[in-house]
Amino acid sequence: MNLVDLFSGCGGFSLGARQAGFRVVSAYDNDRILSSSYSLNFPESNLHLKNIAKLSGAEVRREARQSIDGIFGGPPCQGFSDIGKREPRDPRRQLLGHFFRIVNEVEPTFFVMENVRGLAYADARVVLDRALRRVSDRYAILGPQIWEASDFGAATKRPRLFVIGVHKDRGDAIEARDIEALKCPAPTVKAAIADLAGAEDLGEIDGFDTWRITHPGRPSDYARMLRAADGRFTGQKSTAHTPTVIKRFSKVHPGSTDVVGRHPRLSWDGLCPTLRAGTGADRGSYQSVRPIHPEENRVITVREAARLQGFPDAHRFHPTVWHSFRMIGNSVSPFMAKAIFSAIQKKLGVAQGHSIAAE
């Protein structure tokens, strides 16, 4: 089944779709930095750097070069976030409507839209309802439904809102229980990142700081699932803090928060709090608050954040730490995405590789 990813970013949503057996034929984003590694991770997909507000369904169909069974994506959430200003005039809020406009024009078998839970609040729900009216006559719609990434096997608390629609003429409606049947226990922070300790620094390779696990040992099931076959990974370069910051971090106990920088310290036996994205240069270049490592007096590395979010070690982000954290903070956990797409495929009863878009 052929899918199109709108607002692709670094590809967390696409990764879950691929892991569930779908083929992402096209991806769209207008941020060159946040989508810069997409083609490295998805060479089989065609990435298009375009403004989705100006994208037409006809373009999407033409550039896919084949039938389209599903459209998915996470329109920018900053205008709806419960930790942001929630400014009604924020132009990013309008991109939600463009997502459903494209669904309406392409008319795939199904769609999946992801966003923050703040989209369900009264002041934003009107925007969602208006957008859904574009497709509600032809699609059986589930949601808005809020699910937690840790309930689907990720090592982080990350509540996200989803709306799923199935074309009434092409398949049975998705129900919440179809997806919730795939819930599983969450791994701990220790299970996710402990095996990265003591990795060998291989230097810079292809622009990325590269490392290798030196003590393969007996990793957790979670770590084993995410490890690369050769034990290599990128993004483990740690932040160089000042002596003052290191001393301050040393006094923060696991599970508590640094009173100055508001950095939470991870607990080996707990979960990571939601990883935030920060902002780009166009909006002040604000870095997100990063958690402190459970034992070491530093914030977590890019690879540790990726592990906690559910990305495999082979997945690359950006050579710059700041942009990598923006990528991860903006992404859908691949674990959550895989569960949703697996439930859709099972419900539609379609074998991998068989398109039903025209049936």
C-alpha cells in the first residue's frame, strides 16, 4: 500500500509506517533543516521541499507516480500547544486545514493526522472541526483520540492526539480498541540507554560523530531491537557544561528537577518526560530544556534522546546537536506510529504490496 507523508520532518511517522509494512512513496516538508536527513533514512521515498499550503492534490497524485492508499502527517502543532501562546492568528494553525484539503482532493483509502492534545481544547477544537468538515461526508472518522507513546512501548511520556479516517466505500471504520489492543509495557530509561555507556568514539564519518558499542553484553530487549547490526551509531557527543552547571547538576536527584534551568533528572527506573523541540532561527533559536542523565552530570545526548523516543540506532538526524533535538522533539514516536499503522493494515485486511486505492 502506497502512502504519502505530509510535514515529514526527520521521518518518525514514516518509520512507523514502513515498519508496519507500508511503502511511503512521497514525503513533503518545507523546512530544509528539519527534513535534511529524511532521504538518508528513506532512500526509497521521494522528498519534496514544498510549502504544503500551496500544494495541490493533483501535484501529490502526479508526483507519487502511482495510486495513493493513505495520507498521513502531523501539521505544525505550535499554534495549539498547551505550553505555547495558542495565538489564534498564528499562521501555522491554518496548515491543519490544508492537510484535510489535500486529503479531500486526493481521496485516499485512509488518512492519519497527528497533533498535540491542545488541539482538542475548546479554543482550538473549532479549527479541527472546520477542517474535518472537508472529509466527514466520505470518511468514517475516529477521534480526536489521545494516546500515550509509553503505552505502545516507547521509553518516554508523550501524549499525542490522532484523527484517523477510512473511506466509507473502501473499508471498515477504525475503532479505538483496534489500536489499543496493541498496547504493551513501557521500558525503563535504563533499558533504553544504559548500553550506550562507554561507547568507542570513531570520530567524524560522513559529517556525523560516530560511535560503536564496546561492550555488547546482554542488552535489554528494547535496546537489542534498536541496535544496528555492527553496533555503530551517531549523535553521542556530550554537551560540554561549565563547572558551575556540572556542580549544580550533581545536586539534582533522579526524578527531581534542577531549580535554575528546570532540567528534569531522569531516573533509571522511570520514563523520560516529553522531549520538546525548541525553535528555529526564525523564532528566536530557543533550545528546549533537555533532561539530565540519570548518573552523569550532563544533559542527555542526541542518541540517548532518539533511543528514548524509539528511533533505531541506524536512523540519522543532523550533524548539529541543536537541530537534531529539534528533529526528535517534533517527531512522532515510531513505536506509536507502528502500532497505529499495524492496526489500520489489519483492519483493512490488505496484504503488503497490494494497492486498493482504485478499488
